Amino acid sequence: MNSLKQLRLRLTLINAAVLIGLLVLCTIFLFAFLNINQASETGRAMEVSCSQIAGNMRYFESADKSGDEWDDVRVNIKAFTEGLKSNGEAFIIWNDRFAVTDKMEQNRVAEGELTNIIRRYFAENRTGAWITDYRYSGQITKICTYPVVNKNGELRVVQLVKSMDEESGATETILRVLALIVVFGGMLSVGIGYVLSGHSLKPVEDSMDRQQEFLANASHELRTPIAVIRTNLDVVRNDKAMTDDERNSWLDNAYEESKRMQQIVEDLMFLARADAGEAPYTPAKVDAGFVCQEVAERMLPIAAQKEMMILWELPDEPLTVMGDEALLTQLLVIFVDNAIKYSDRHTTVRIKGARMDRHVIIDVADEGIGIAKADIDKIFGRFYRVDKVRSRSQGGTGLGLSIAKWIVDIHGGHVEAQSEPGKGTVMRVTLPVAEGKE
């Protein structure tokens, strides 16, 4: 069980690592996408603003400042600059001698740095608007450099300086949110992984529990016949004065126990192969009615030893099922053998077969000791016996009904016991009818 717990923990950690890794990758991708998208949107907006500033500059330089419309122009320009200011932006306009012709106050970038950017712009033969990043004291500023020519053919350079504090704050908020998502997602993945791994390992755990119980029961069942054999042989070995008849009696006891032990081992081997999926199963169309009659005739001599009768009631038409004839024969032998073992002398075992809709139903009924209601659901468990003393005296291994249950299951059928203590038991098997023409 400790190994299963360790395996569950490893599976949980692996699942959590995979999920956290996926979350981190998704977070990195999303963060990069948002940053790229933000930079692209900011760059386009700055280019538009630079173009508007250049247009305003041209209009401002050519406008009649003595006209009545000049006041309106100044109001519009002031509103425009106020909009830039509220957005964390400021502009500077340079002439071809790097002298400032117009500007908004800003304290983000020194004018010397701005002129260096203009020199780089022309040195690298750039065209159109050029967006650059400027970092100072941990602060990020974007600068858009946009050369234009006025109506007089003179060069002007418009530079728009934008503070990225607001965008950086938003980016940091997004990063914190994504980090929290990764943390909580990791915690959730650990919890979910632990639950899912426990659910996945439940069949394995149950199987190991059944295996341990099975081995414990098997060792107990084999210990008893071995002890009996050894006791009988010790008596024969140590008592030199016993007669031949007495010696043979002790040896007969040891022989019977050895046969019982052999039956236990054979049943255990069959169930082990069945659990491993290696038990022989060759499906073909089988007449279940014929199998019932054949088993009944085979078991008649055994029933006769207790002066019992075996009667069968089968229809004239075939009861065709898809199955393994050898396994179906073994199934019916188990039921009839149990019926004989646990019934009194001068009683009757009845085998009845019938077809109902798309199923074949086979009943094996006896007039034996019956089974208590509390034990009905347990009789198909391995090594389970209703009456351990009587079962052992009859040579039972406690594995027959487990094998019968497996045979019914592999045929896609259903088995149930109907019983009342003191009045007998009916073992009912329901099997699907073989498809196609019979």
C-alpha cells in the first residue's frame, strides 16, 4: 500500500508539473501577445498624433493670424495639446538646424537625447515615422520621430514623447493576475491530480487488496490438507504395530486430501489465468440445451451414489448461444455438482432450459439445504462457503462459484441465486442468444 501511495504522489506531481508547465507557457504566450499588441497599438496612435501635429503646424504657419478665425484655431490647438497632455504625451518641433520652433513642456527626455535620435534617424536613412524606446531610471518613454516639409520647403522634425507609466502599470497588473492564475492553477492541479490519480489507482488498489486476500485464503486452504496429509503419514510412519487395513485407511485419508489439494491448485491456476486474460475461450455457436442434457447424463452416476435423481426439461428447438462449449460444460458441472453435494439423499436436481426474447435462461434447481439471504450476494466470492464444515467434508474448495461467475461474465451473461434455507436453491444463468441464423 505504501508503494501505491508513493505512486499516487508521483502521478500527482507529474500531472501538476505538466499542468503548471502548460499554464506557464500559456501565460508567457499571452503576456508576450499583450505586450506586442500594446506596443503596436501605441505606435499606430503616436504616428496618427504626429501626423496631426504636422498638419496643425503647416496650418499654423500659413494661417492669417489677424483674421477672425484665428481665435477658433488657437482654441482647437489648445484642446488638442490638452488631449496629448492627458494621455501623457508632449511634442517638440525642430527646424533643420536642430533649434526648437515649438514644444510642449515635458521632463521625460533631455533635448540633447532627442537631437541624438534625430541624427540617428537621418544617419540610418529612415523614412516615415520612427518609434523608439528610451529608458531612464527604470522609466520607459516612447518617442515618435516624424520629419515633414512645410509649404516653404523647409525641413521640420516633429517628435512626440509619450510616457508609458500607465501602460507599464497595466502590464504589471496583468502580470500579477497571470502569476496568481499560475499559482492557483498549480494548487488546483495538485488537488485535482491527487483526486484523479487516486481514482485511477482505485482499481489497482482494489485488485491488490483482492490479491492479498486471495493469497491469504489460498495459503490457509492449502495449509489444512497439507497438515492432514502430514498427520496421516506421521501416524503410518511411527506406528509400526498397525495392521495393513489400518495403514491403508490412514493412507486413503492422505490420498483424499492430496486430491482435494490438487483441485484447489487447479482452480487457483484457472482463476489466475482468468484474471490475467489468458484463460482459454473459443466462442462458437453452441446448443446450450444439448450441453445441459450431456452434463445431466454425465452426472447421473454421481447422483446415484446418494440415490438422487436428475431431471431435465428442455425445448425441442435448439437453445443456441455464442460461447465456448467446454466452459459452458464446466459451468453446468459446477452447478449440478454443488446441487448434489448440498442436497440430502432421495432428492431431485432439475435442469430447465428455455428461450425468452433474445436470451437463453438455464435453471439448475435442487432440494438441498438452501442459502440464507445474508449469504446470497457473497457466494460468488473466492473461498466463501456458507457451511465451511459441510463444504470441506464434501470436498469443496470454495472456488467453484467464482469460476462459474467468471464463465458467465465472459459470455456476456448474468447469474443469480434464488434460495430459501431448508427448501433448496435455484442457480439461474441468462445468456444472450447467438445472432444470425441458427
